[in-house]
Amino acid sequence: MGPANCRGSGGPSAQAGLEVVNAAFGMTVTRNMASQHIVIGVLLTAATVAIHGSGTLAVFWTLFRIRLHAVRHFGFMHNTIVLMSVIVALIAVHLTEVICWAGFYFHEKLFPDFNTSLYFSIASYTTVGYGDVVLHDPGWRLLGGVEALAASLMMCWSTVILIQVLTKIYTRHVDKWEEEELVASGRTHHPGSRR
């Protein structure tokens, strides 16, 4: 086979070379797309952590600011209001994170509208994963799993905050009960009682 054969007819060696180039090019494109998707997953996770960090910091700052009021008005109603406020604030932080992911899905036109993007995002974030709405683009399919992993960590973070708040409330109750026991047993003088 001479050079003319390879140039004009696309003989077996030319086709084999072309297949190798196509295979290598396709592999390069796939690797670049996979790298791009991984980077985007990391960036969305970083945004989730930033939102959660600033949101939970705001919750703690608020709790710190009302601590003196909480000591003066300690009781069932006040504790219930504080606990409900913390839970609502944490849910708002989580919903903000869900909207961030949904905004990305909608921006990339992975779903036809924002409502579907939001639905998929909240199903992934909460790890419910109904399966009625899925990412059809094979390159983006792993992103739902990345969102679920990031969300699991954010849920744990929120759980730690709730445990901290509950521990403070319960510790204060125990201190109050111990003080009342001491007063009742006559071992200590209660500031409000007369002798």
C-alpha cells in the first residue's frame, strides 16, 4: 500500500489511526467534562458549607445576644419559643442551600423549570429520592448524590446546634431543680424566703 492509497481511499491503517484519534479525543472530552462536573460539585458543596456556616453563626450570635433575657425569663414558654426559633432558623438555612442547588440545576437547564429543579433538589437534599424526577444527562447524574452527601453533613451540623441548645436548657433546669431541692431540705437559704 502506497501513500496514495492511504490519502485517497482511507485504507485500513488510516481508519485505524482515525479511530484511535477519535477514541483518544472522546476520552479527553469525557475526562474534561468529568473534571468540570467534579469541580462544580466541589464549588456547590463549598457554597453549601458557606451558607450553613454563616447561617448557624447568625443563630449562635442571636442566642448570645438574648442570653441575659433568657436567664431572667427562663421557663417552659420561653424555652419553647427559643427552641422553635432555632429550628425555624435552621430550616431556613437548609432551604437556602436547597435553593442554591436548584438555582444551579435550573441555570444549567437540567430541568425544564425552576419548580422541577427545586423539587429534585429538595428530594436529593433530604435523601428522600423519590425517583420520579431524575437528572437525565449522564454527566450530571452524580451531582444529586453529591448534594445528598453534603446535605447529610449539614444535617449533622444542625443536629449538633440543637443538642447544644437543648443541653443548655436542660442543664439550667437541672441546676434550678437542685437548688429547689436544697431549699426544700433546708440546707441552704433561698434568697426569696424569710427566716
